[in-house]
Amino acid sequence: MRPPAVAGSFYPADPGELRRSVQMLLDSVPREADGAFAYIVPHAGYQWSGPTAAHVYSRLAGREVERVVILGPAHRVPLRGAAVPTVARWSTPLGEVEIDVEGARDLVAGGLAVADDTPHALEHSLEVQLPFLQVLGFSRVLPVCVGVAGADAVAALLSVVAVPGSLVLCSTDLSHYLTQEQAQRADAVTADAIVRLEPDRIGERDACGRYPLRGLLEWASNLRPTARLLHLATSADEGGPADRVVGYAAVSLAV
């Protein structure tokens, strides 16, 4: 079992406080069921990106899915391609979630990912999504850490695991450490590329999760979905300094 790596830093370590924090974020936005098959969601500390992430998770209340596929970037370990965990469970202060071991094995058997816990051990981009899912009643996930990879490779991976009954989450933040004004301009361009399903317009500095994001858009474009920007914000909007901000977006993809 993988223990939590960022409890107490990115989100509260106390179970009661964590549950209350997540519920407060969910209650802060309108609940609108949209039936989307995929979402883009940020992954910073809850204080900063939680209000944006809530625009995604509020739409999942009452949804029934067999598993949630979570794609996120590798921040701490150099990685080429994609890696899935070998363990059967991940834990947070709210308890354990089941890893879709069979789905992970399918990706490894198809040469689309490697089985390696190292990129996952300290990675926050995937872990911070779990308490939201747990509060909403989701307990089975397939976390995929994506390093340097072409959009076509990530799209091929998704074509295997994004089957009926699955929900896809792409975890990424947008621009990093620009001024508030610069970030708003840059993130507006990135958001436009996302809603137009144009992965080639996502530049190296536009999103820390650019590799999974480009792959998601490449895969989704074949489904001809409607991409809807649900919320766009920065850390400065939540009280952070305006001279060094991080951008966040919540986006839904629905047919």
C-alpha cells in the first residue's frame, strides 16, 4: 500500500478536518450534472486550487463509474512515457482506495506503461485528487504518472483504459510564477487551445501537466466532444501574492 505523501502540506492530515475542507469546497459551487467523460482539474494545495477543482468534483456527485483513470505529470522523478503502480491500494487520511491492478497490467502488457512505484511515491498531482473522490464515494482508481511522452502515445494509452464505465481526470496546473496579469493572458490562450481541442498549441511553459494534457486532447478529438471551461483562476485570486502566481483551470469534455 502506498501511504499518503503530501497529507499535512497540500491538504489536511486530520481526517475530520480533511473531510470538512473537501465538503466545504464542494458546497461552495453549484452542482450541475453534465455527464462528461473526462475532466481537467488542478492539483495544487487545496487553499489555492481547491476552489477551481470543486467545479469539477461538484459535477461528480451521484455519478456511478467503475473506475476513475487519473493522469498526472511526474514532478519529482525523471520519467519517459507512463508509469502505473504495482501496489494494490493507496491510502489517504480518509482511508484506502483500490487500485485497478488489472487495468495497470493491461497497459504494461501492451507496452503503453511501465510498472514502477518510484514516480508515484512522492507525486502530489495524483494524490490530491483522491480525498475529493473518497468524499464523493469513489473507491477504485487507475493512477497513471505521465513523463515526457508524445500526445499520440498518451492517446493510445487512453484508448485502452478509457472504456465505458470509466471516468478520466487529467491533473494539471497552468502557467507558473508569472505575474497575475501575465498569467491571466497566458492562461486564457491555453484555455482557448483546450476548448478547441488543439494540443499542438499547448507550449512547454503553459502547463506542468502538458504531456498528459496534450494526450487527452489528442484522444478526445476523435470523439468530437464539447469542451467547456468551467472555471479559470490563479493562486492570487485565492489570496496569494500577485507577482508570482500559478494558474488553474477546470474543464469538462462531454459528447
